[in-house]
Amino acid sequence: MSTVLPIDRSVVEQIVREIVLKQQGGPVDKPELVVSISARHVHVTDEDCERLFGPGRTLTPMKDLFQDGYYAAEETVMIVGPRKRMLPSVRILGPTRSATQVELAFTDGISLGIDMPVRQSGDLDGTPGCTLIGPAGSIDLKQGVIRAERHVHMGPSDAAHYGVKDGDRMSLRVNSACRTLFEDVLVRVGEGIKLEVHLDTDEGNAADLEHATCVELLK
Amino acid sequence: MSTVLPIDRSVVEQIVREIVLKQQGGPVDKPELVVSISARHVHVTDEDCERLFGPGRTLTPMKDLFQDGYYAAEETVMIVGPRKRMLPSVRILGPTRSATQVELAFTDGISLGIDMPVRQSGDLDGTPGCTLIGPAGSIDLKQGVIRAERHVHMGPSDAAHYGVKDGDRMSLRVNSACRTLFEDVLVRVGEGIKLEVHLDTDEGNAADLEHATCVELLK
């Protein structure tokens, strides 16, 4: 019998899973809503990429994400928590960033023994750390482990459509056998950004997003 | 480095975790609302208990659950899915029942490769099976693996307070950093039953129930 770690398989499948549900019966110009589930993943700096994978090494794009210019990389790292519990193969998303950051669901945090705060991406002061292990070296990350706050990316025209601005909060209703209203979804508006809600695996599974018949973004 | 399966630790901790949040400022006679997170668990028949643990063996209560007469047993089983992926130690809840049933979160089902339906407890026709392995024998379960539909247990006086009856649907709001409204919560009314909402680990983690400041049951 295989003793493969049981939540391993979902990583690759879910990291790039996107649920697109066309809105039926709405106004013709209503934006198409994409809800993506972000499985646990890591962002790295150029420097940390070299420490983990070797001098001169850069990330190798494996699969494009929904937002232009972003990708799941071929590279993965092992994450080790404070009591040597570990997740053996966590994918890196590119491109590289100015700070290394680990995004986990609470289910992952409980597994690792890391009590994570819910934070907006990049807001890392005072967050817990972990150890990252790659084929060429390891990093004792002092901070950077978060549960990413649920959020919706959009461009200026989508923001105008919904009547919201950057930093506002909206709600996402998922209609399924596990109907759920996710409240306080953070609005992040940027030029050239496509409309996309980001949930984590706990949220996607709680609402059975995969079998949802309809998703709605509500002001 | 330990290669303990990473979602193992949460089993014992969460199987009996109960979140009690006193309602502030409500009517004096408002019932106290308990929201419990049910981690993955198994119910067994007397016959299956003997097959798994040996002739004449009965369940050994380890910890009482919130509802009178129910308990987490000392006994655990290994659950093996269709591609030999497994969860090594899943707790049995007592007392025994008329049908063996496995309740998992979707996160667990994805790990095992089992596509589960969302069902009320006991409604097992056409559900997938799995293999259960105990110290004395194994069972090739033909059906019985479900994700339990979120529900609220209550007695007749609580039902009268909320103005609901058995089979109705309510909503549960969890106020936390991940504020969430769980809709279509099934109402189950019974004599001698204490007021208690049951969520699974995906739902509890999605809403960060552990750090919730307030929970509300809404008609």
C-alpha cells in the first residue's frame, strides 16, 4: 500500500483550477465572473529562488494562471513547520516577488502546527515563519506564512459596473448543495486586471464550488 | 524528520471540538448556541465492529460528545480509497448504528480520490464505498461514504423559539475575520436533543470558526 501523503494530489489539480459560470439572464454587459481556488503555494524572491534551486536558477513556467503574466512554476518546495511536520511538495507561483510568502489554508496550517493570521497578500509583518527546503538549499523563513484573505481582482470598468472601489468589501454567493455567502470579500482594483475571485481550498470545499450552479458577486 | 501524515493531528482535536459563544445583548431566554466541528469519522454496526476489532468486541467510550449518550470511541480504523490512498487513523463515534457510515470533508475525499455526495446522515443509497481496515479484519464497504449535510439539532422548545420545524432550513452566520453565512442548514428536531449546529472541518476552517466572535442562527 502506498503511503503517499493524502492531500498531495490536490496541489497540482487545484492550483490552477478555475470555475467559470456564465451568468444566466443578467444584463448583456454583466462581466463574466471567474472564481478561482488557490491551493497552498509559495511566492519567492529571486535571491530565495537561487538558494532553493541553485545559483543562477530562475522559475520555469509550467501553466499560465488566469491573470496575464502569472504562472504556476515547475518548481516545488517542502514546507516544514515548528514540530517537523511537513508538506512535501508545495508549488511556487511566478513571477518572483520582493518578499517570500507562503499561502496556506487553515487545514494546512493545522497539519503543520502553524497558527496563521488572515492577511492580505504582502502584509507580512509579525506573521509566523517556517522552513522551506529545495533541492539546492533551505531557508529559515522568519515570517511570511499567511492565510490569504478572500478577495476579488478587477479592472476599473468592472469596479464601475459594480459601483465599488479598491479596498471596498463585497459578498460572494455560491449556489450549490452547500450554499454559502462569503462576506467581506476584499476588492482589489488594478489596470489591466481581469475579474477574478480568489478563495482558498477550505472555502472552495466548504461551498462545494466545483459543483456550483451559479456564483454571484454582491455589493 | 517525521513523515507522519500531515492532517492526522487534527482528528482527535477536532472530533470533539465545540465552540460555544454566548449571545450578547439578546433576549434573556435566547438559547445558547453551540457550533461543533465534526472531523472525519466513522459509524459502525455491531457486526462491523466485531469484524474490525475481533469477536465480542464493543466500542470503548473515550470522550463524551455534546449530545447525551454519544461519544468518540477509543477505536480508530484506516480508510482506503479506490487508488490505495488512505487515511491511517479515523475515529469511530458511538454508539453503534444500523448501518456503517463514513463522514468525510471534501478535503478528505479529494485526498482519497472519492467523489462524495452531500447527504443527510443515514441517507446512503447510491453513495460510494471504501475499504475499512481494523486490527482484526477489513471491510469492503459497498456504500456509505458521504459528506454530511450541515445541520442543526434542536429540541421542541428551541424549534418553538426559532419558529421552525423538523426538515426546515435556517442560516448560520459566523462573525470572524472570514465572515460567512452558511445557508440551507437542515433543521433536525428531536425530543431530548440539545441545540447544536454541526459543520465539517472545511466549513469550520473556511469561516475561521475557532476565532469567531459571534455565531447566529437565522430563520
